[in-house]
Amino acid sequence: MAPILLDGEHLTLDDVERVARHGEAVALDPAARPKVEAARRVIESALADGRPIYGVSTGFGPLSDVFVGAADREALQRNLLRSHAIGIGDPIGEAETRATVLLRANVLAKGYSGVRPEIIDLLCELLNRRVHPIIPERGSVGASGDLAPLAHLALVLIGEGEARHRGERLSGAEALRRTGLVPVTLKAKEGLALVNGTCGMTGIGALALNRAERLVRLADVAGAMTLEALRGSQIPFDERLQAVRPHPGQAISARNLRSLLQDSEVMVSHKDCGKIQDSYTLRCIPQVHGAVREVLAFAQVTVTRELNAATDNPLIFPESGDILSGGNFHGHPVALPLDALAMALAGLCGFSERRIERLVNPLLSDLPAFLVKASGLHSGFMVAQISAASLVSEAKLLASPASVDSIPTSGSKEDFVSMGWLAAVKLAQIVDRLAAILALEFLCAAQGLDFLRPLKPGRGVLSVYELLRRHVTHLEEDRVLRHDLDRILPLLEDGSLLAAAEGVAGPLA
């Protein structure tokens, strides 16, 4: 398979997924190489002319007024990596590390950073040979970008720091040696170009967005299955209701529900039951899920734009020879949509948990208490709801926006920071909790449908139900439900559940 070519212009969220999670190869696009080289020539020409350049012939941050002579400029770049590599805590995951390396390579490939092409080539080879720098999870305020995390990444390029290779934690030098790679000696501007920018928060955020997109569609599936199990009405999903409140996300969710519920024998069985209205968590699925969809779409547009943005400082414009200092490294454009999505997904967590409560609570359903026939002797799914409630509370706490919590840094040179890295990390943690809550809802809803047999649910719901039952049997008596959850969660993450629904109901937007 041909590698994904990086040119700083065309990287997609899907590309990030393919490289970060599935190990696809990457390379610098040959068409981008001349632009990268042209920007490098501007740097070298400016140095030859004695022009002062931030971070090239000066110190960094509040030390930008300190001149650094020609003899010390390579040491300046090396010292930058060493001094900034002070991240705290456990390393970020392998996929998140790969996404960060990928985005750093892609940004440099755009041709405005002034690095030599061999720097980009080496970043690509870290990915291709599965050399994964150890990047601690904490220590970035998203101000001049993700300085500490990216410094840990960049150290490996010069044969320092630490990396994982084939499951083993090694020194950066040893990881390069084992994979046949040679460390680079950084030239002027290159250390700064490697650590300055939003690649960490954007990479982590991109992967969280990809997972969130799948889970938002699965939330419609889970909602449809619960609706069937509780014998709710599909009238609220009528196309005419959506048309007079024309929010696109709402219309999409309602359309998904209509497709999933098509040909439902369960729905027909209680058509004339006399119930007027369902609870909000059933009746308002299009409104709530749809609103989340629209926030997700906003985040996807913004993060996709950021994947192909020049985010370091200063930036080099080869056409004019100008070297311009600015603020493209600031993480606020990324932090705000990630924070917004975190709040939206935390709400979706709570919405799903309330449906679980309706399934297990005999006062709210016509089903056996806690979804088990011999309740009392058996507790059934009682604690499944408790676990979901715990996860919801965690999601709510994590949803507190990071972007409003600025703390001045670097001698107040960086006097308003984005906290974009924290926004991305928190979002990923909320996505983890949403996946688990939806898995619990699927378990409970499938159990509820068992009590309605031989009536069949809608085609899309039935296909998902049958897949679930191939992995987890009906609960007749108490067993360790954690094992059931462990069997279901991978089906959400690998796309199996979604594929089962879409295979008969058609594509779910």
C-alpha cells in the first residue's frame, strides 16, 4: 500500500485514524519538498545577513531580547528541547503519540517552518518504524503550543529522551539504533519549529472526534433499542415534526430512528395502547442527539482545518523572504470546540444513563425488576445502572471547560493561555465514559427485548440485537457483568455494532 503523502494541505481526520490506530505508512510528498527547501533557504540567508530572528538568533519567550551568537545557535536549539522537556505523569497512549508525530510532520511539510526536509523524513520514519516517543500526559497549557509534550517528542530525533519500540521502553538513542535511524543535529530554527504549535492537542482531539462520531451514531441505535424494549412510540420521529424545527442534526437523528425501527412488530403490537406521550429520554432523542451532532460537526470542521495549519512561530514566507512573528501557535481555536463537544457528550452520557434507569426500574417500565425474572434472589442489572451513574458524574466533572482557565506563564509574556491540551485530554476521557455507558445501555436494552419475544423489533434494531446475543447470552441468573461489558465494548469501538445496524437499515449519518 502506498504511503499517505504529507504536504500540509490535505490531511484528513480519517488519515489521522489510519496512521495512528492502523499503522499506515507516511512520507513527505515530493511535491512539497521544494517549498520546504525554499523556506530553509530564507532562514539561512537571513542568518548570513545578520538579521535578528526570534528563537534563531535570540532566546525564547521573555528572553527574546537576548542575542545569541552564531557559534551557539545549534546549542540553543538543543537546549530548548532539554529545558522544555518537563512533562508530568504517565505517557499518552500509542495512538495519541502517533497522531502527534503525524501532525508535527504534516505542519512542517506545509513549508512555512524553515526546517530541512530531513527533519520531516525522520518524523515519518518514526511512524513507519514504530518508534514512539514517550510523551507525558501533563504539563502543557496550550500557550505557545504544546511545548513540553512536543519537546519530549523532539528529543528522540536528536538521540535523547525516551521511546517505545515493540513494547519496550528504550532511550531515544537506542530506539533509533535498533530501527536503523540516525539522530539529527538540529540547525537554527529547527528545535523551535518542532516544539511550537498545536499538534499535540489537535492529534489527541482528532482521535477523540473520530471515536465520538461513531458513538453519536450508536447512541441513535441504543436509543432505538431501548425505545423498543420499553414499548415507546415512534410518532415523535415523524418527518413533519422535524421539518418545522429545521435543525439539521435533529432531522438526521429522527431519520436514523425511522430507519432502525422499520418493520417493527413490537411497535405494531402496542399501536393502540392509549399511551399519549413517552418520557423525554425516548420522545426527545432527535432533539438531544441532534444537538450533540451539530456541536460535533463544528468541532470536526475546526480540527480538520487545524490539521493543515501552520502553527509554529515565526513563520517563513519564501515568496517574499519575510519572517513573521505571530500567534498561530495559540490553542484557543482548538480548545473552544473541544470544550463544547465535551459538554455535549457529557449530556449524552446522562441521557443514555436515564434510559438505562427506565429499563431497570419496574416503576418506570412494564419489565421485570432490574431485568431479571427472579429478582430478589438475583439483582440482575441493578448495579449496571449504578456504574453508569458513576460514569455520568465523572463525565460531568470532566466537562468543565478548560479554555476558561487561563494562567499566565513565561514571565507574563504568555499572559493568556488556551489550556487546549487539557481540553483534548478531558474530551478523550469523556469519550471513554460514553462508550462504556452506551455499552451498558445495549446490554440492558437487549435484555429488555428478550421479554418481548417472539415479537421482533425493527430491522436495524434486530440486527444489532442478534449480534449482541452472539456475544452475550440472556441473563437468567446473576453472573459477573463486567465480563459481558468486556465482550460488548470492542463491538462499539471496532464498528461491528454500527455495521450490523447499517447493513439492514442503510447508512446512519
